[in-house]
Amino acid sequence: MPIQFNNLLTDAGIDLTKTILVRHRDDDPYAGQSVCSLWRQSLSQFDAYQSRQAAGNRAEFSRAEKWASFIGLRDGKTVFVGLYDAKYSKFDAAQNTDMYLLSKNSALSEYDGKLFIEWGDGARAWVQRAERRNKAISELRLKFEEDPFPGFPDFIQSLSNIDSLPHGWVEVLKNSRGIYLLVCPTTREQYVGSVSGKEGFWQRWQSYVRTGHGGNVKLKSRELSDYQVSILEIAGDANEDQIPAMESRWKRKLLTREMGLNSN
């Protein structure tokens, strides 16, 4: 029989009836970062993120003296990131949210980022009472490691996910140049673009995230869309003058001037 998370709480003297399990989604960006990156790089910002909760969830949050916090990762796994002492603070009428005072509890801290559970039944319920949901521990690692970059051929994301990519992925994209493809999820029309400047693909795609069109003529004239973005070719050792020819070759292959969203 697998070890249960509640066994760890009980062994640490934690009252299950006053503890809730909180599962944050990694693809819910905050301050321009994924939740997992936020937790790894700035615990103060992570605590600010989770200390503000929708007023509609007050019944669950305000009753709890302890929060066992988890992050639901993109691969479907759920990692434990800490136990917190919690106390209701105030209601923010401007944002219709409740504020909580959180302080890190040292109990179970040796498992932060290393212990994974099966969230199991009630997966859509991201806040659950510990005494009602005893989670099976599925994995215990020596250290936390984010998902590795999938490789350029397998990189496919929606623009809405760009700001929540793992930190390691962002670094790869910042240091890479080449040819990329945007695909409209509604019309299936395609746009081929190139990157040759500093901070590579990451910087270029940020312009689409900010504006919805990145300054491109045809994209400006269309309704905003959450384009799927992928990488067609890496420039490698090619110099900046060779990249436009690479871009033009892909436009010819995919007919994006004739049937797509490229205007030149």
C-alpha cells in the first residue's frame, strides 16, 4: 500500500481537520512567470500570489489554519512546495478578493519540491480538505528538477502559454535564432517569421504576446487570435544576412504568401 500524504501530516502533529490542500496550476501566470518559476526564483512573490484568493472560496480557506501547497505541473504531476500557517487578514473590495497572512511552517520542509502526490479524485477541485482527501505519495526525489526543454522539433505552444514557460526553456529560447511558424487555431492560416536579434525567439514572441500582431500588416487587420507557435529551423552558425533567405525558403514551401498570412 502506498504511503499517504496525511501520514506525514499526522506524524508532524498537524491537525487534519484544520488543514487544506491547495493545488496551484503552473500555467496560471503571475507577474510574467509561471507559478513554478515564481516558487523557485522568488518565494516572496509566490507567497503574494497564493495569499490573495477569490472571495467565493472563503468558506474553505478561512477555516484552515494550515495550507499544504502544491503545484500542478504541465506533465500532470503534482509537487509539494510547502506547508504554511494561514490566517484570514482582510477583504479587498477593489478586486473582490480575500487576503491571508501566510508564514512558512518548517514541518515537512525537507520534502519541498521533492515529494509528488496523486491528486486523484476530484482533480478539478483545487482546494480540498485534508481529512477528506488522503493523497497517495507517488514519488520522492533527491532534488526538484523542472521538465527539460523538449527540443526545437517538438516545441509547440500557444502564445498565451509563453509567459508561463519554465525558466530553463526561456533561457534556451533567448539564446536561439531562426525561423518560426504561427498558426491561427480558427482558420488554420499560417505565418512564417524569422528571428536574428538579441534574446532570440523569446523576445520576438513577446511582441505578439503584448500586441497580438507583432507589427505584422496582415495580422494587424485580423481579429486577435491565440496563435500556435513552433520552430521550423534553427539558424545555428548562419550569419544574420543568411536568415532572410532561410525565411523566404519556408514561405515558398508553405505557400504562406499565396494562402497564408505573409504579405511579402
